[in-house]
Amino acid sequence: MAGFRLGVITDEISQNVEDAIRIAKQYGLDGLELRSVDGKQLHRLSEQRLEDIAAMIHDAGLSVCGLSTPVFKCNLKNKEEVAAHHRLLRRYAQLARRLDTRIIRGFSFWADRDFSAAYPDIVRELQRTVSVLEEYGVQFALEADPSVFATNGSKVAALVQEVSSPWIRALYDPGNNMWDPDGELPYPDAYDALRGDICHIHVKDAVREQGKTEAVAIGMGQVGYERLLARLAEDGYDGWLVVETHYRLTSTLSEEQLKRPAGYGFSAGGEEATVECLESFLNLLGQHGQKIS
């Protein structure tokens, strides 16, 4: 039986780390993934604040399971932007070492043309990251997103396999597939494409009807988590399952908030929605005999 480690992205609950710690402890989670705190992206926090956050998480008996970074959500054709994001990658690699995590989530540049046309340039820029990743001992977890070139599992898999480095792996987010313009199925299609390259998993759910996608509580949408969880257990996955709520009970996150999630406006109403997601997800795990390590 696989022993999944369960986490949550902190700003899906609140911009206050203390709130995320409280919820994580209440629901028996193992870790927290950091994206924005105090209304700021992680790399904009002071050194003292970072030390305080690390101490709070450690003292609560939790791990930092990853850093959700905005790395390579930028214009591939703009050399200055790309150079700035390579510097940002190094900064997050430093933060990962400080916060004792080995996972940095990142992307494949804003989509402004056909994926196949941009493919060689994306591969080149990803290959450029390997020396920094190796220096700091962290993995770059490449995530599919509807706003970037790699919108689904098949495209992420193609990039990861072409780069062919143990430092660049895949982040599997089946919920993101519900927004994929190509319509790739979250499971089994995206999973089968990524299966040998997955180092990290984000968990969200959604419903897609008549060309429109709406986020819902985990297990209430069309991802198919019952079959997916059984398959993960069968395949022996023992990594993180990190809840990334991405919906709110009394409001709707804007396209811009989904594209660039961060800050107080994004987190507003997040605790209630995340609690609903955690309760439904933990119930789903329990129904299928899964355990949290």
C-alpha cells in the first residue's frame, strides 16, 4: 500500500503562515508548499521573515514540501525577461536549500505561438538551468498550465524527456488538464504520458462543460480521483499530494488570479474552500483504503 504524504499550498488558505499551519495540524497533514506570504511572492520577503517562516514550520513538526514559483512564466522571446527568470531560479534554489525542500515548481513560458515552433528554445532554456539545480541539489518540477506552451501532460513529458536530466522532472496536476485547450484527459492520458517522470503532484478538481471550466471541491469534478488514487497506489507512488484548492465558496477567482496566483485578493475566502477540499479529499483517500505516511 502506498503511503502518500499530504500537503497544502499555504496561500490557498491565507497570506498568514500561522493560519496554514493551524489547518495543516488540524487535518493531520505532513507539509506546506509556499507560494505567497504576507501579500508577497516568496522571493520578495526579507531574510528575517524567511527565517521566521522556516522556524514556525519546523516547530510545528511540518515539512516544506515545495516552492510554487513563477519561474518561466515570462516571454520566451524577451531575452531580458528570460535572463531575469534564470536569476529568479537561482534565488529560489537558494530558498529551497534554506527551507529544506528539494522541489521548485516552474513553467514553460507564456504561449504566444505553436508549441512545436517554440519547442527547441524551451528545451535550450531548461537545459541552462541544470547546473544551478545541481549546485543546490534541487529538482525543477515542470508543470502544465493553460497559459504556457506546455498545456498538458504530453507536452511536459516531451520537454522533460528531451532535456533528459535527473534535475528536471514533471509536476503532475490533473486538475490543470481541465483547462487544457487540447482537451487531454487528466486520467489516464496525462498520467500515462508523465508516469515515469513525476516527482510531485498537485491536487485540484474542476468541471468542464460547453467549453467552460469551473473549479470545484476535490472529488466533486471530472478529474476521476478514485481511479487515479488507486493507480498511484498500484504504481507505488510515495511522494507528495499537495492540495491546490483554486476555487472559492462565495466568489470566483479571475483568469488573472488563476494565471498569477498570489496575494491577499487571491487568498480571500481560501480557508473555507480549502477546508472543504481537504475534508472531501481525506474522505476519498479513506474510502479507498489509502493511508497518509
